[in-house]
Amino acid sequence: MTTARAPIEYADASPEVRAIYDDIMATRRTDWVNNMWKVLAHDPVTLARIWGNIKQVMGPGTIDPMTKELIYLAVSMTNGCRYCIASHGTAARNKGMSEAQYSELVAIIGLANETNRLATALDVPVDRQFL
Amino acid sequence: MTTARAPIEYADASPEVRAIYDDIMATRRTDWVNNMWKVLAHDPVTLARIWGNIKQVMGPGTIDPMTKELIYLAVSMTNGCRYCIASHGTAARNKGMSEAQYSELVAIIGLANETNRLATALDVPVDRQFL
Amino acid sequence: MTTARAPIEYADASPEVRAIYDDIMATRRTDWVNNMWKVLAHDPVTLARIWGNIKQVMGPGTIDPMTKELIYLAVSMTNGCRYCIASHGTAARNKGMSEAQYSELVAIIGLANETNRLATALDVPVDRQFL
Amino acid sequence: MTTARAPIEYADASPEVRAIYDDIMATRRTDWVNNMWKVLAHDPVTLARIWGNIKQVMGPGTIDPMTKELIYLAVSMTNGCRYCIASHGTAARNKGMSEAQYSELVAIIGLANETNRLATALDVPVDRQFL
Amino acid sequence: MTTARAPIEYADASPEVRAIYDDIMATRRTDWVNNMWKVLAHDPVTLARIWGNIKQVMGPGTIDPMTKELIYLAVSMTNGCRYCIASHGTAARNKGMSEAQYSELVAIIGLANETNRLATALDVPVDRQFL
Amino acid sequence: MTTARAPIEYADASPEVRAIYDDIMATRRTDWVNNMWKVLAHDPVTLARIWGNIKQVMGPGTIDPMTKELIYLAVSMTNGCRYCIASHGTAARNKGMSEAQYSELVAIIGLANETNRLATALDVPVDRQFL
């Protein structure tokens, strides 16, 4: 008895879930579906909702695709989500992130977490110029 | 008796602190110093260390300056640091962030926080392909 | 040399710790004690304090037992505490949580984390009607 | 120059935003729209997406409406989102939360945060029975 | 209609709450009670439980009183709890924290938050020597 | 393809990285380097910056070395950083932390996380005396 749910493979999925798996693979031009979606598939309504959100938010816009993944990684590293760091780290590399850029990314995230705590600890008043 | 410390203005600062204020203004091409540094100035060793870190990490590299600020904002919004959101929000706009890009940034940060919790809640196993 | 401590089994426990193990099993109507308590047993004063708190807070009140576990899970998922998600996920199922309710729970927790970040990021002013 | 955005009032909203405001008021049976939506209205695509998510996730299901708000509050209090605590605290009261239930909710959230840290700090191994 | 509760003053408190206020003032050798307890007083059972926990955990032990407050501050600054930073910052000063020690404390907390994120981001394997 | 990076052993390190490894071992009087530094070594600039920060902040000052490690642990346990708890738990023991002190530390961190949430949830106003 556990809260964890086993991934639902394509062969075992309902037609409604398969349609979403197909859309994920077509959108991403890959031939496999990662575990996040296979675990969400136990709840097809949420699977459809989250995939719809991801497709809209991470799709074409005014911020380029690699930068979007760097932002996603910054949130995931700050939250300590191991799965999310692995999956979006791969996505960022696929969208062009170099090793040097990855090193800089990690440095910025670490430093931002440091200065965030300093600003909070010292209760720094927000400057009039920022309001 | 409080943990908050009053900002130290340029006129009241020691020569060692003034030198850092001068470097901050020269590096950023502004004629004022924001409160974060004026509050850190109670501890000149930490002021010098953090400014040195910021100058190195946020300075020229392989990620462009505006993207660096977007990453910084992603961390600050996730941590809920009001001062940091205000100061780096301003910095990002000064480095070219448009209103449309700001809207997309906020959408990505919100969604990443949502999916981070889903991945954690469901204890999704890391895919072999990501390792 | 590590900070982790091995669980103390019933057979190896002091009479004072055994009395708490007995109370845990009697209160929960189970015949085993989970690792959280066996690890806390290295510090009997804290073991007694935390068990006393849990017994009082999670015991009978004006919120029904299953709902209490859903609230506990919401906090544990937000904090990313894997052990707590596993143990209180089991507790919630034992108290009647269905698979459909679990799916809804996870959806709410994900969405709440998203909108929490949006509200923080955008520094939304608290409405007069909420104060 | 700031990251905060002024709420957009009904009178100043575009027809597309007004349609969402109307749906929010009709769904909630109120005659006003809270600031969260008025601030999101600067980005109508995100406004429509988040309202759609909220309507689906917080709408009728297998968990009763008041319990859903208690779960939402548990996440918001853990994240320290002041706006979210105020708005969903009001929502929970409107859906029947009594003062005694509110007191119990706060007690559970506090205790869960304590035991979450104990489990993490002591690196408690997940019991075989929970897997 | 709000989730915030007004502090209950001594003059308006029940005998049971007054007894706890008296114990707080006697234990701390002060002639006033801070707002945390006056707000908790709406729920006398929780007020008694939390005060009992604080009295036990923060009372005499093997870690000296000022160090206990520094640890408390480290948690509160990391969580971004403004009230807690203010109250335990005052407590730490009353127990002997100097301005130089406060500066060092803030520097450690900032740096620990930075390196925590680096360790998480890079998924550093725990060294065999630490297990 | 992953975001995780393999530790760089001394034998495989560049002269510039070896110099830092040597300084770490000399400063700590050990004959090995822990994985955190070996993973950071993929980015020698960040390795040098973080080691410089740690050496300055955790070096001699007005707070004694063991207390510094207790503060570091408080942050790491609150952030749920498993690597950091393991490494600084070992460091604290090496600097004199007893089992009884470790138990007290964990109790304070747990309780602080609880009361932090209570203060935030109840939106307790900061007392005039703390400002």
C-alpha cells in the first residue's frame, strides 16, 4: 500500500491516454514518453490538463526555447525536485545548452539562493526606485 | 532592539565601504546604490565578498545578461523574496525584458512549481534515459 | 560517522521507549511500529513529546480523520518529504481515501503551488474584502 | 519601474477579460472579482489558463468543496503565501469552515512541518510496509 | 472575514490562558507577552501545547541558550518568516549575541543556502565516508 | 545525457584544480576531498569561488567552529539537502558535537519549522518591542 503509482506503458494505456502520449511524442519529436506522463496517466483528466498547460507555456513565444528550459531548471533546482532537474536538464541540452552555460546556470542559482536569504535575513527595505 | 539594520548612506560610509559603492555604481553605470548593499555595509567583509561573487557570476559569460536576470528572478519568485523580485525585476527590464517576456516568465515559474510538486507527490522514478 | 541513526527495535528498546511503542500500536490498532518512531527513540524525550503532539493533533476533533491526513499530505508533498508522503499516504488510504480522491488531492496540491508562486511573483495586493 | 502590476478593473478590461471576470463571478456567485485575477489580466492567455485550471480542479469531484480549500490552505501556509492564505481562508469560511476547524487546521500544518523536518534530518528509511 | 486573528490581551483572557501568560513571563523574566502567544490564545489547547514544547526544547540542555537561538534564527531566515526573525533575533541579542556574531550568522545562512542548491542541482553522491 | 556530473579525481584533475584540492586538505587536515568539490571541479572558476567563500565564512571568527556547523545543519535540514546534512553532520561531530547535542539540534529545528508556519499562517503582527 503506497502513494507511488507505477508508470502506465503505451501498450496498457486507454485510447484517451494513448492519444496524449502520441501528441507528446509528435510535439517533442521523440519515440518515447517519459515517466512523469506515464504516472500521471492514472488520472487522465489531470494528464490532459498538465500536458495542455506545458504545451501552451513551454511552446513558441517571446522567450526562446532554451531560455525557457533554463528558467524551468532554476525553479526545479531551488525546489530540490530530482526528477524535474533530470528531465529538464536533458531538455535544455537538447535545445542547445552547452556545458559552460550549465556551469553558469548552476552558479547563478546558487548565488541567487544565497542573496535571497541575506535579503530576507536583514529585512532589507524595498528601494523606492523599485516600486 | 531588532535584527533589521538601517541602510548606511554614502556620506556616512567608511572609505572601504565607499570604494565598493563606487565600484557598484561604475559597474552598473548608475548614480545610486540600492539598499541591499547599504544594509550589508554593516559587515564590510561580507559586503566585499557578496559583491565580488555577484560581479563574477552575473558578469560577462556564455549566458546573455537578460537571461541571467530571468534565471535570478525564477529563483527569487520561487523563494518568495520580495526585495529580490523587485530589484532583479528592474534589472531584467533594464537589460531588455519586454512585458510579453515578463508574462511568459511568470507563467513558466508558476507551472514549474506545479509540476515540481506533482513529480514529488507521485514519487516519479527518474527515467533511465535521463541518467 | 554519519548523522543517520539506525531504528531501535522493540526487543532492544528501554522500558520507557517500549511503553511509547505500545501506546502507538494500541492507538493505531496495528502490530508494528514504523521507522520514524524507532529512529526518534534514540532521544526518548523527543519521542515522547512528538508522539504526544501527534496523538493530540491527529486525534478526534472537528475535522474528520481522513481529511486530517489529506492536509498532512499536502504539507509533506509541498515540503518534498518522501518518508512523510509514504507514511501519511498509507494512513490516508487506511482512513478511506479512494484512488479518485488521491488524484484530486495531487491536482489541488500542484495547482496551489502554481498559484502561490503567481501571487508572490506578481506581488498581488491583498483585497480589502479579505482583511 | 517595477515587477508589480496594477489590478485591471472591470471598466478598463477588454471584452475577452470581461468574459472571464463574468464567468468567475457567475461560478462563485459573487459580485466582485479579487485582485489575483485583475493582476493576471495583464496576460489574458495566462488568466484564461489559470482560471480554467482552478475551475476544473476546485470544482465538483470526490473531495468535498470545504476540504479542498483546507488542502489549498495547507499548501499556502507552508509556502508562506500571504495573499493565498487570505483569499483561501475566506473561501474556506464561506464553504463552512468553523473557528474550531480553522484552529485544528493550523495545528496540523504546524506539526506536519515539524515532523517533515525530523524525518528529513534523521534520514528515516521508508518502511517496507509503505512501499 | 479573514484568517488573521486579533491578539487577545491579558485583561481579556480566560483564567486558563492567563495562567500560560503568567508562566511565559515568569520563565522569561519579562513583564509582557509577545503577539505570537496572544494570537495562539484563540485556541487554548494549541497555546498550551506549543508553549510546553518551546519550554522543553529551548530550556536548559547540552547546547547553550544563545546557540539555541542562533539555530532557531537559521531556520526562520531560511523559511523567510519575518515575525520569527524579529522575535528570535531579539531573543538572541538578549542572550548575548554581539553585532559581529549576528553578521557571521547571516553570512553562514546565506552561504549554506547557496551550497545546498549547488549540491542538489549537481546531484552530488553522498561520500562513503559520510555514511 | 544527464545534468549530473561525475566527480573528478585528484589524478585526473588539472594543476589549477589540484591546487584547490591541496588547499582543502591542508585547511581541513584530512587526506581526502569530498565529492562536492570533485563535482564542482568541472567548473574551476566556481570551485575556486565557493571554496574561497567557505574558507572565509566557516573559518575563525566570533562564533565557535562547532556552533557554525550547527547553524549550517539547521539550514540544510530545513532545505532537505541530504548531501549537506551528511557532510556537515560529520563536520559537526568532528568539531565536538555530542549525541545529546545532536538530539537537541534536531528538536530545535523541528520545532522552529512548526512555529514558523504558525506565525505565518496566523499572520501574527510584529510586536513594537521587536522593531
